[in-house]
Amino acid sequence: MTGTTTLTLGGLLAALLVLLANLHPWWKGGREMKQLAPFGKGFSAAACAAACPGGILGWAHTHTGTAANGAGGRTSIATSGTTSSAALTTGQLVGLGATGAAIAVLVVFLVSLEYKQAGRKDKRRIIGGAFVGSTFLLTAGVAGALAWLPGALNGTGDAIVAAVQGAGIL
């Protein structure tokens, strides 16, 4: 099974179904932002993984698109009888440097620690956020909206390295 950097209408359908499944309890409930926190954590981890051009995080990002395309395509055929293999405009996050990559790994690690301590429902929401985030970040619109992320990760990493090396302290 190889990864993909192209999202199809079926993949979009799969991501939208998961997004709606996560937003529905929030909408029917008190609509408190803390209810969306686990989903947001997963989305944040996926965004950091999407910024990585390779490695395990980049691999997971591209394979999430493959899984979404397959599941959404089968769902579309089974429910409506139409194929949904038309590709959407592709986008990606670019420009992540070595210091930014370290920050991306730390963010994903922190979210994995949150996942480990979460309850059953919140674990599902974290996974849902990661799936939706990774899938949506294969599109030009969402990747374009988050084009600032690699620069922010790089800047944070550079600031931490400068502080550790004592730059500007003496």
C-alpha cells in the first residue's frame, strides 16, 4: 500500500463524515469550546505531521489520505451508487527546517501523551481530529490557510535553540 498526496471526493466524504460525527455532540450539547479540545489536539498533531516532508510523520500523513480515499470511495458507491474518484486540488505544507521538525515531533509527542491519558470518548475524538486534519491538509485550501505553520514551527525551534545556546543572554 503506497501513500498519496492527492485527495479524492471520496476521501473528502470520509473526512467530512468523521468531522460531522465529532461536531454533532458539541452542537447538540452545551457548545462549549472545551468539548472540541480533544478533536483540536488531534488536528494539531496532524498539522504538524503534515508539515514533515518525510519520516514516520510524513508517511502517516500520506497514508491517511490513502485510507480516506479508499473508505470514502467505498462509502460513496455503497450509499449513493456513484463513484467519487475525482481528485481535488492538491496542497501541502512546505518549508519545515530542522529546528521546526523538532518542535513538530514534540507537539505530536505531547498529543500522544494526552491520548494515553484520555478517556474512551476523548481518544476517539483525538483520532478523529488527526484523521480529519491529515486528510484536509492534502487539499490546497486548508494547506494554503495553514501555510504559516512551518515558519512558526521553525521560529519556535530557532528561539529554543538560541536560548539553550545562550544567545542574547550575556
